[in-house]
Amino acid sequence: MKYDCIVVGGGHAGCEASLATSRMGLNTLLITGNINNIADMPCNPSIGGSAKGIVVREIDALGGEMGKNADKTQIQIKMLNHKKGPAVQALRAQADNIVYPKQMQETLKQQKNLTLQEAMVEDLLVDNHVVQGVVLENGTKIYGTSVILTTGTYLKADILVGDTRHREGPHGEKPSQHLSDCLKRLGFQIIRLKTGTPQRIDKNSIHYEKTKREDGDMIPHTFSFDNTPSYDVNNQIPCYLTYTTETTHKIIRDNLSKSSMYGGLDDIKGIGPRYCPSIEDKIVRFADKERHQLFLEPTSLQSNEIYVQGFSTSMPHDIQEKMVHSIPGLEDAKILKYAYAIEYDSIYPTQIKQTLETKLVENLYTAGQINGTSGYEEAACQGLIAGINAALKIKGKEPLILKRSDAYIGVLIDDLVTKGVRDPYRLLTSRAEYRLLLRHDNADLRLREYGYQVGLISEEQHQHLVTKREKIKEVLNLLKNNKITPTKDVNEYLKQISSAQLKDGITLYDLLKRPEINMSHIMHFLSLPYDKSILEQAEIHIKYEGYIKKAEKEAEKMERLEEKKIPDNIDYNQIKNIASEARQKLQEVRPTSIGQALRISGVNPADISILMVYLKKGEKK
């Protein structure tokens, strides 16, 4: 039997990829080493976070599953940066890491057009640079029109603790031994990366009175635009905050040579994550810091495990015992699972297109940590885009390529394919130049239309979007067309809420621009029987109108440069006077537009000018 699409790997990228292709009508096979490990959460027990929470909303807006599954399985949820502007707000939930995978597995098992198979893929079938299928460890060949690799950290994975190295996956599973060699034979540049995870502590062995309790929000939230909150805000499981001490730091400094990364092993090639470093890295890089935050996070309602967020290490077990017991509240802590680092193979991501199809092998897509990213959310969004584009290509339709001004997903993919990676890539709000446009609250308004066009958003969901847009316009028009005058009652009310009194009439639209005025104050003057989400959009639009228009103009400028396409067959060696570094980078990345070329590190404005002159000459011929 030949499948339309074969997805290799059942992590967060593999789940989204296989659900997207099967929901778009493709006969899909998901192959994974262990079906029980589908949607596993081997590291932190959370979904979302700064920037990442916005990505989960974007996945949901496009028709993905992560947000819906997180809503079903969260045990605590809160809005980060709620006191700051809307551009940096994002949801983060503690997810039950036993229930989350089970729920996702059930979703996959019930999905039409999707078959699950437990096996290890060790080779690819490729003919004339076009993928034909996969070869299993036992030699079985399975044919497919497209293949999506979502192998996570399982390509030649090594677990590192102290001076020991074991070839195995996060739970001791057998890793893929030969698939990265196959990719190398096909011409791919393979790089070695590293990440890590902290200890799991028995919750009954913690002295909570020495820590600070951190509760979920009392305002209910959901990741999915299709869900309404169904949990009790008063019945969320708390986290706890504690800190490292000078004793902790001394133990680490005295034993640095025993850490895998600092002398315990001399053959480590993998580079660790810059923005989620091990505790050893923190102590070395920030030697002047007296202490570092640690969050004690519950992993599941069905276990006693507490995850020590921020305490990733590759120290030997005996040193980890001393480190843990030096932390306030953990003096008598029982370690259920020790921390470790994991080193694995990835491909250098400039070898993939913006569709996530590889440049070297047609119909072969890659998504997730194989592309050099870190994090469940970064993996899931890539899986979704790879799945969508694999299906669109098979159907003979134009691909879905999200711009940097469309979504954080667009920022992530553009960064990968244009800039490459040195260490595991993590999304941050600072990476998005149009972050005021890419907010948590408007992901559906930005992206749900795309999801509808590709077939992952239903008619009912789309109609809800259309109605929402209409209602936002209605509210804006009502506020523009309703005016208040400086009557005694009006000024008395404004005085009560510490707002300047009126001398002339003012529209409610302009009144809402005042920093101290919010929508609840406006409703003192005008009844607005609309949902909270509608009123929220109207308020953000009015308060940030100037900044939003400025960002939109900047995005339009960049879009004009994106429209200046560069031919696929361009020979950069034929362009005189371009700097040698720029020539090498342009050949490597092969940008599709002038806009993308501008973002390549090592390509300067002077090189771009020469390139544009060359392209204009070509047009005149």
C-alpha cells in the first residue's frame, strides 16, 4: 500500500503534522518508536509561556490541536505579563503530563485517514532527488508520496550524566541509529545539538513553608478560540518559588569538572540552548548573581512528581543530591528522577524552504527539533505547517507561507531558513519586529482565514470569525458616533475615576484613548451588550491605534520587498562586486525574495543594491 503522507515521529510536531494531513484528506501513516510515547512531555510539564503561548493560539487559529488538548488537561493556567501591554502577554499552563499524551493519543486513534504504526525508521527511499518512502529497521519498505520527519531528539541520541554517555532516548528508549547517516549521504549538513532537563522531586518531601506559593489566575482562560473555560479557578494546583543559594553555587563551582559539559566528557560536540541554560552555565556565565529562581511545578494529578524548573544539569547523581538539598525547601527532598543532558543530531535549517520542504529532496519535509528548535510549541507549529504544505502540494495548490507580520510561526520559520541556528532555537517576543500586530488576543483574526482556506477550519468556525469581525466594527462605530458633553453628571463621574473633566464634547472613541479610561468606564455612558473578546479587541484597537498603524506601515514596506522575487536558478557567481561572504551566504540560503535576502546575516545593504541592479538588468533582457 502507498500512503499520501508518512510522518516519522510521534512527538508534538508529528501529532500536528499527521492530524493536518489526514484532516485535509490525505491517507496518512504515523510511524513512531513507541505509541505510548506519542505527545510525550519529557521535559517541562507546561504548554505556552512568553511568545510560546501566542504560538499555541496561532496553532489553534489555523486548525491545530495543541491548544484544545492543553485546555482539556491543564491543572493551572495564568496570563504572563498581564500588567504590561498586549504585545507581550501570553498564556502559560501547567499541563498534566500523564493525561496530555493520553488525550492526544485518543485524538489520533479516532482520526479518519490516519494509521498509527509502531516501528523505527532507519532509511529513506529516494529516487532522482524525490522521496519515495521509508525503510524500517527490519528492512520493510513503506511507500509514500511525501514524508515528514519529526524525529525530535532521537537521532543518535546520547544521555549525558557526569562522565557517562548512553545511547538512548529521554526515557531510555532505543534511538534512531542510522537515519541521520542517511540524511548525510543525501547531502544534508548534520549538526549536533544538546538540551537537558532537571530533577523530579517527591512532592511529599518538600518543606513548602520555605517557598513562595504561586497560584493560577482567578480569571478563567483558554488556549483554544473554540473552547469556553470549564475549570474551577479556585481548584488549580499551585506552583512554588524558591532560589539557589551561595552553598548551591559553591557545590557547582567545586564540581564543575564532573559535569558532562565542563570536563566530565571530552567528546561533546552539541551546543546547548542559550535561553534555557543548565544551572552550571548560569553559575559560570552570571558569576556575579547571588541567586537564581527555581519553580517547583506539579507534573500530574496522578503522580507525586515535582519538576524543578531552572535546575537543568548534567552533574553526577551524588553531586545532584548535594545541589538539591542546598535549596530552601528541598533540604530533605527525595529525588525521583535525576537530571541529565541529551545530545542529538539535527539538520542545519538553511537546507529547508519556507514551506518546510527540504531543498535537497523533493516532497521530504522536516519539522521540530530536527530543524534545530527547542520546545513543544515550536515543534508543534512546524509540524502543522509541514503537514499543511505537504497536503497542499499533493493537491496541486499554492503553499501556505506565513510572513513575519502574519504570525510568530512566520518569524520562527523565517529565522530558521534564513539565519540558521548555532544552538537550539527558542521563540522570544524580542525576535518579532511586528509583535504589536502578533498578539495573543488576535490570533484568530490574523490566521483563522488561512485555516479555513486550507480546510482545517469548519464553516461554523469560519462564520463565528466573520461575525466577530462584524461585531468589532459595530462597537467601533458606536463609540465614534456617541458623544458625551460636559454636563455636571459626566464631569462628576470623570472626577471620581481620576480623569480630566470635560470642557467640550468628546466621542466615546476619543475618551477611551485616555490611559486611565477602560471599557468598563465607557459602559457607564453607553450599554454595550457584546462578548468580552469583542470589547477587548475594540479597546486595544483604539488605545494602540497609532502604534498599530505605524507597525502596519513598516510591515507593508517589508512586504513590498518580499514581492521582489529572486529566480530559483540565479547564479550568484555571475554577479560582480558582491562581497565574498554575501555570495557564500546567498548561495547557501538561496532566498526567494529581496526581503528575505536582507535578513541574511553577512549580506549588507550594498550587496542588496548590487543584486537588485543585476535582477533589473535580467528583466530587461
